[in-house]
Amino acid sequence: MEVPVIRNLLEANDTLARQLKNMFAARRILALNLISSPGAGKTSLLERTLTDLQQEFGMAVIEGDLQTDNDARRVAATGAQAVQINTNGGCHLSSSMILEALGSISLDTVDILFIENVGNLVCPVEFDCGEDHKIALLSVAEGDDKPEKYPLLFNLAAVMILNKTDLLPYVNFQMDTAERFAKKLNADLVTLPVSCRTGEGLANWYAWLRKARAGKLHG
């Protein structure tokens, strides 16, 4: 009985996700679903992005966590709209959660919507949230074999951000190994090494955002 139940859940989620995609398309909103393991640096990346590009884009964030509104308060401090979703033990965000959270966001002022998913490399990948792109975030403090161990995320993602590059001298992480595993799964995957602490590589991330946003406007 487990397989039909899971299939029904995914089908119901996908139906709502298509509605969200249509809504974002009509409003020319670029929607990005950030997925990583806990502590990889999604919120730190958002803090830098929201601060550095606040004069260029209207941005909003939907935060997913098991408990607390810590991350939502951090991103709201940049001046961006932020809505917290607490899943109370759930391992992922769903399209129904996103649809409900959008009721608290003034979409007329939003150019880019970031969905910071629950820290997990498995379940969030399977539940479409209506996003244009999935963004895989991998910290160099993790193993460089993560793409090989968790292939679905890296197969579906448009971008792999390799975060915390300032720690490379102190950890056993091979950038070329991680990229090789990821590219084997997805030849079109864009790899962006960054450090949110030093700012290294963020210009390339911002350039990708500008290109993706332009594609949304003219696509």
C-alpha cells in the first residue's frame, strides 16, 4: 500500500506545482529552490545575495525549517520579504505549503523568489515547488562524493554552488572530484565555487541570477 500512497502524494503535489509555475510565469517571477544538507550555508548565501542585489531586484524568501523562525528573521533583516514555514518534523516543503505562504508575500514587487528548503538531500528533490530551477548547495566541509551519493539532486539542478571555499586549506575536499561526479550526472550543470564569508565567487552567482532573470522576462 505504500507505493500507491506515495504516488498519489507526488501527483497531487505536481498538480499544484503546475499552478504555481503558471502563476510565476504570468508574473515573470524567477523562482529558485535552494536544496542542501543542514549547515551548508543556504541562509548565508541568501543574506549576501539579498543585501548585494537589493537595489537591482525585488526579492522574497520562503524559509523551510522543522522549527523556529531563526532563518526567516536573518533574511528579513536584509529588508527582503520573508515567510517562515515550520514543517514540525516534515523533511521537505511541498507545493501546497508554498501556495499558502505566498498569501503573505506582496508578489507585485517580486522579481526573484527564493525557496530555502528543509536541510535534506533526498525528500526536497522529489517534491516540485513550482520553481524554475533547483539550486544544489554543497559545502566543502562535506564530502566531495556527495553528488555520487545523492544523484537525483545533482541530476535535476541547474546550478551546483560549492560553498565555504575559504575552508579548502583545512578540509579534505577535492573540487575537481565533486565537479566530476556532478557533471557525470548532468553535463549542463553550472558549477559556482563561492565563499559567503570572503565574497569570493559571488559575482559569478549574481551573473547567473541576472541571466536567469532575463531569460524569465524574455523566454
